[in-house]
Amino acid sequence: MCCRNFILSGMVFALLLSAGCDSNSTHSLTRLVVQPDDGRGPILSAIAGATNNIRLTIYEITDLQSVSQSPAAPADSVVQALIDKAQSGVTVKVIVDQNKYETGSSSLQIQQTVEALRNAGVIVHLSSTAFCFTHQKTFVIDGPTTDNNLCLRGTAIIMSLNLMPGYFGGTRDYGVITRDPGIVREVSSVFDSDFILVNPPTACSYAHSPATTYPPPSESDTTSLREDDLLWSPVNSKQKLLQLIGSVKRSLVLTTEELVDTDMVCLIQAVAQSTARPSVRILLSGDTGSNASAVKTLLNLGLSNISIRIMPGQPSPPDASTPQTPLYMHGKQVIADGVQAFVGSENLTNTSLIQNRELGIIFTNPCMIARLLSVFENDFTTPGNSLPAQACTGGAGCAIIACP
């Protein structure tokens, strides 16, 4: 009986969604989250509603007041909310990227956070080295479980942001909250599979080229996938993003931290050069470093329909000689012709698309797309919010990408 109610509930949510344009309504099937505008509220609200289980896959997690960091986390932090739920009897499981846990500038803070979670009864596993990085950022709240209740409806939150204090104030990031039963079911299933995935004999070794990645991540490590709107790395993210970008006829809006993958850059070039001459507008984290070749390749086309700007964020400490913007562009999104959009954890890099564990979602909700476009317009056109990209003139990593 409960599974029949599960299907009927999905139909009711679909009707509610089609009846109005308030994608932020608590009754809507899907909601867009924008950072730093929305803050912790939507995530804390979802956690507060959990009655059975919470499952989280995360790259970096330090959002706890007792962890020393700058900026500091508030008392009502995301990690504290997880601790409170675990102590109340809700089953909380977390997968943390093993790379960030073991090394890097935030590893000590991540280790302290994991210890606090475990002390509260949260079951924390480090990610399998079958993936070069587990860069996915996803919650499942009260999702179906094979060992408990297959008919739980639940909620999924698919994000680009890490759970660290700085991501709630200093970065532009996006997330999607959905109660679509098929999506919640698939995200739950992949989590359960990843949670028990053991380390292979040889860990994935990151390389810029798939040919030199050893061993390459295996699609067999990912449980059965059915949802067309979900983009999973290393299985199908690249294929689906190429398809989305390649469908553009009128306008392409794109934001990403890293634009490196040759196939992606060359497809953007082909779209811009097509007979339709669509508007192509791109916001990046910066025009130096890993993005230099992509910026140079696209700007050197000399096409009036291509515009690229950057949001490098405030340096710390501020340096008057360094261009500054209020926010750092960390969000990953694509809007095709104003009618289809992607949000997720995937950067446009070889590593992100075919070596990591990542998750994104494609949606057509007009209210969500309208808000996504509005945020982009503000970042792209408001003086000071972003800066014109500059084609590099020399040095390592400045070569033009040779497209077919």
C-alpha cells in the first residue's frame, strides 16, 4: 500500500508544481538554492525535517563552531544539525572524500569534524579510492533504504558547495532540492553502493588525460542508473553535458570554477560559430591558471557573440594591486536557450567528468531557471561583481586549444 501512496504522492507534487510559479514553496517538488543569498536555511530546514535517515556525500566538511577556522562557523551550523539528529535517534551516514581528509590545507579541520560526528553516533566512511576524488555534494533526507523502508519518499539536495563556513558567504554556489521520487531513489541507491565500496588494489591516480589515468575509474563501480535528469561521474556526466551544450540555438549561459576539458571548450567554440550565432556568456573563477587556455582560445575567435567575465573573489588579505570581486565563482551551471538548466558538482575538466564521483541534475522548471538567470545577470552585468576576462599573452598553460 505504501508504494501505491508513494506514486500518488508524486502525482500530487507534480500537480502542485504545475499550478504555480513559486519554486521556493515548501509544497513544490523542486527548489533552487543560491549561495550566499539563501544561507544555511534551506539545508538546516531539510535536516530538521528528517525522521528516519540522513545520507550525505561531501568533498569538504568543517561547518562546526568548535572547529577553529576562518571564517568561523555559527552555533546553528550544518554539522551541528547533523549531530543533533544523530543524537535524537535518526540514522546519519556520511561519505567524506578520502583525499581531503588525509591531506591538504583543510585536512586537520575535516578530521576534527569527522571525529565530532563519530562521537555523536554518525557513521562516517572515507570514500573509495576507486574514484580519483569524491567531489560530489549531496544530501538524501529520509530516502528509501533496503534495510528499513523502501517506501520512504524523502528529499535530495544536489549541490555545488562544500559544507564549510566560507561557502555560505564568500562563494557563488547553487543547489537543487527535489522530492522527485525517482531521483531520491537513485541518489539513495548510489550512496548505499558507494558507502560499502572497498578500495581497489591500486588507487585511482589523477592525470589530465584519460589515457594516463591509472587505473581508470570503472562504470561497474556505479549501481544501475535510470534517471535521465541525473548526471553521474564517471559514468555519464560528460556525455550529457556535451548534449546539453550542443543543443543550444539561441543562448548559452555557463558558470564554472574550471573550464579545461578540450571537448567542452571546442564544443562551446562550435556552438558560438554555428550559423545561429547564439549568445554565449561565461562566468569563470578567474582567467589565469587552469582556465587560461580556454579563455585565450575562445576570446581569440574575435566573435561578438562571446562574452567571458571572471569572479576571482576577495583575496585574503586584500591586495590593492589585485582585481577583486565580492564573490568567488565556485558554482557550476549551464542554461541552454533559457529552457533547460544544469546544476551540480561537476567542473568542466577531465578529472571531474570521467575520473571522480560527481553528481549534477538537469531541470526545466521555468521559475528556477528564471531565478538562475537573474542571479547570473546580476553577477555578469553589475559593475564590480565581475571583471572582463583577459586572454593570456604567454607562459605555461597559455596555449590555444586546437579544435577540429
